[in-house]
Amino acid sequence: MKKKRRRHSFVHRTSFILSFINSFIQVFGQHYCVKNPSSNVDTIFILAFAIIMLNTDLHSRNIKPEKKMRLEQFIKNLRGKNRYICIKRKYAI
């Protein structure tokens, strides 16, 4: 029974953190688009979330160095996610 409580607690914390990150990125995207009217809110959301995931991947101790995401993988993962996203390698460096 204790295992269920621990799992429930972990799931609850994780969902809370994800909802906080989601809300934070949405507010950031809206604010960014107010300051940069030619931007798209969905594009900013996807890029911001991808950067957070990249940062997590790069700094996690649980991921072996040879498994960490490389620049080409990051760019490839974003390709086709949104019609406005077209990251060129020179901008990602």
C-alpha cells in the first residue's frame, strides 16, 4: 500500500511540475509575441519547450554522455513540428 502512495505522490508532483512549465511557457510565448508581432505563439511554445528538454537532457546525470542529444538531433527533432519552424544550423549554434 505504501508503494501506491509513493507512486501517486510522484505522479502528482510530476503532473504539477509539467502543468507549471506549460503555463510558464504559454505566458512567455504570449509576452514574446506581443514584443515581436511577427512571431507565432505556437512556434515560441515548441521552441521554448524543446530548449527546456534539451537542457534537461544535457544536464541529467541519468543519461550517459554518449546518449546525450547532439545539435543535429535537436534540429531533426524540431523539423516538421510546426509549419513556422525552420531552424537552420547556423542559428542553432
